[in-house]
Amino acid sequence: MVILVSKYLFLSILLVGSWSYAQESDTIKTTKVKKNVIQGSVGFIFYSAGAQLNYERQLIQFQDQSLSGLWANAGIGYWGVIAGYGGPYQHVSLGLLGGHENNHFEFTFGVGRLNNAARGGDDYGQSPVPSASSKDINYSPIGTMGYRYQKPGGSFVFRCGVSYPPLPYFGFGLAF
């Protein structure tokens, strides 16, 4: 009986010690942002609007510098102008993320493939006819300059700034 009680006491101390250690390890503060982000954003200015969905992956993390890392970004979106131009677009870009803690400055640059799917119509206000012609596909430089809120180790991402396309934008994302 004494041996049985001592075994249970030993296991209880072992489990309580493990539980206490697990509680302490949760308090370790990380200084790194998560490496993957899926985010969506919308933007508009006067007569133009757009929306996009992006996937970002951190390629390089800089240690103890004002720049946090180098990111690769790919996405799809839709842009439009009130005059009837617009269509889907795809893009790839590289970006730099600066700042520490929760507040970051982001700068991206790359190339986008813009499809003007609404070509056609006439001068009498007829609705544009969709087109898949290669002359309606343009390759254009794209870029972003803005603010990004992302806690180190956190999952929530908020972004706002100026980009082309869709010009002034704001968006939310999920880091993992």
C-alpha cells in the first residue's frame, strides 16, 4: 500500500511539474512575425476601384536591423474604372518590411498582368463586350507603400497605404 501511494505521489509531482513548466513556456516573448500571410484588400480613388487576394511568404528575416525581412508576394485581383475599363489581374512582387513590435512599414515592387476584359461597345453607351484578345493584356509595374500592423507571433494583420493597382487601399489578413 505504501508503494502504491508513493507511486501516485511521484506521478502527481511529475505531472504538476510538467504543467508548471508548460505555463512558464507560454510567457516567452517572440520577436519574429509569422512567415506566411494570406490577406485581402480593397482600394478606390475617384473613378477607379479594385480588390485583391494575396499570399505572402517571408524569404529572409533580418536580425537586429530596422528592416524585418524580405517577402515574396503573389496574388490575384480585379480592377475597374467607371468608364467601363477593367478586368482581372495577377501579380508577383518582392517586398521589404521594416519596423519592430506591432508597427511596420511595407514597400513592395513587382510586375502585374492586367487584363482589360471590358473592351468593345460603341459611342452610344452600349455595354462593353468581353474580350480575350492578347492586345487587351498589359504587363505593368506594380507597387505598394504602406503601414502594416502585425504582432510578433500574432495571427491578425491589418494593412493600409497606397498601391498600383488599386491605389489607396486597406485590408485584413491571417498570418500563420
